[in-house]
Amino acid sequence: MTDVRTALFNLIAKGNVPEAEVKKTLLEYAARETDNSINTALLHKLIEEFASLSASLKESEARYRSVVTAMSEGIVLQDRSGAVITANESAKLILGPFMDQLSGISSADPRWTIIHEDGSPFSAGEHPAMETLATGEPRTGVIMGIHKSETDVSGGGEGDLTWISINAEPIFDPSAPEPAAVVTTFTDITERKNWEQQLKVLSVTDHLTGIFNRVKLSEELEADINRAKRYGTDLSLIMFDLDHFKRVNDSYGHDVGDKVLKAVVSVVQSIIRDTDLFARYGGEEFMVVLPHTDVGHAERLAERLRKASEGYEEPGLPRFTGSFGVTQYIPGDTRESLIKRTDEALYRAKNEGRNRVAAA
């Protein structure tokens, strides 16, 4: 009878088995147990056994579905090819598409736009579910960004970005060495990632002017020097500060002084390129990092900035000017030596009367 129970259990586990197939299986086992003559008592006993097993499995499945449905984590079951078999309601809420649209879609489907934390795309095989199916090894704590649509996944491309932390666990068939399926569980960490991004931005941003601060300047200038060194490209640096800015604060107050600093930032941003890095170095002192720019072009840009500053007018603000120092990276320069040489050029511009550009 143990073999019969096992066969019945396997039959029920298939799910949605037609009644005719159940009866056929029961008759086969009844006949086998009685030398091919149907024993009514045994057949009834098998039917009762089937009914008991079926009821037990249905009750277990109902409990399982209730638990899975109530979970806040997304749960997705995928077959050997990676196609979605089923997913719980939380998966729909997190990923966006309707449940019927998830069915049959693979993690490797190119319509999914999935990125790493650094913004680079996931290749099809890098998805945790696909890696687990390929290797049989679980994956845990993988961070992924998914561009989703609120209505469908048929369009692909950009959309709302949802960040998830995902785990993948293989499901094995005892008769085969490779996984028969994979179950992935994931949580929505979008809010956490957004906070992390905001904190990152705040850590490299000057709170008054909204441009980069000295920390970010140091990081980016170091990277630009390394690129110039590696590829032999030009790199120039402009340093400037506002002439007699202390007088502005003393005469008009720090509120007006802050408005002047913001005005200067607006002037410079309207002139420099998107590829240039503009940062507040400290106080009324600023720097512009100019990749792929020789000292001649840097001088001409500094002169444009000087003239624009000198000619700036805004009701309620005093007029202001700036002194500019310019230099170019030369082989062997470090970040410190490049800044020092630019600072020396700025110091010379001040000593020669201010409101001018000097190069070193």
C-alpha cells in the first residue's frame, strides 16, 4: 500500500489532474494488487486513500497560499527556462505589472531594464534567478534596480526605478542534478536607496550654493589628473575669488553676501560646459576643473567669466568683481601641486590690481 500512497501523492502533486486519469490510476493499482481482477473493497479503499490525501494536500496548499499572499516580500516561482510560473500579490505591487503579464516572462527577457547599483545594466545571465538555475547555488542580498511600467512590461525602456534586494533559491527534482525551478524572494528598498542617494548628494554639495563642495572637487580633480596622465589629454584649472568680499558682508550683511555668492554661481553656470566641474573651494573662493582644455582656452574662459561677473547687475545687490588664476596640468603634477600653482596665479592677479586673469 505504501507504493500506492506514493503514486497517489505524486499524481495529486501534479495539480488539476482529470478525474479520468485518477480513476485509471486507481484501477491499475487495484488490478495489480489482485492479479488483474478488480477487487471492489480494495478499490474503495484506494478511493478513500486518494480522497484523504487530496483533502490533506488541498488544506496544506490553502495554508501555504494564505501565508505567501500575506507576505510583504515579493515571491516569484520560475521554471527551468526562467519563465515566471506564479508570483504573489506583493511581487505585483513591487514590480508593477499585472499578474497575468508576469506569467511566462523570463528574468532574461530583454524587455526588463535591470541595472546594478553603479547604473550598469545586468546581462541576462547575471540575474540571480538565472545564475541559480545555471549553477544550482543560491544567491542572497543582490541589489537590483528595475525600470518598471505601472501597466505593462511590453514596452521596456525607462520608467519608474524600483530598487530591490533579492534572494534566489534553487528547487531540485530528486531525479535530476540540475535545478528544476527557482524561487526568488525580494524586498522593496527604493526608499532606503533614495535616502542613501540624498545623503550622498548632501555629502558632496555646498549647502548654500548647491554646487559641489571641496570634498567632491578633490575626488574629481584626482580622477581627472589620472585620466590626463593615462591618456595624455589636456586638463586645466581655474581658481577665482570675489574681490573685497569682506566689505560686502560688513557693509550689507551676510544675507546679501550669500545672495552675491549665489549670483556668482549662476553667472559661472551659464557659461561653463556640462563636462566642466564647478565647486566652492571655501568662503568666496571657487574652482572650475576643465577636462580636455589647454591653458590658452582656459584663460579665454576665465576672461569671459571675469567680464560676466563685472557686468552682472541685480536689484538689491552690490556690484562685484573677481580675480582669476589659471594653470594647466603638466606631467608629474599631483592634485596638490596643480592647486598650488593655480593659487599662485590667483595671488598674482590680486597683487596686480584684482579683477583680472593671471596664468601660471
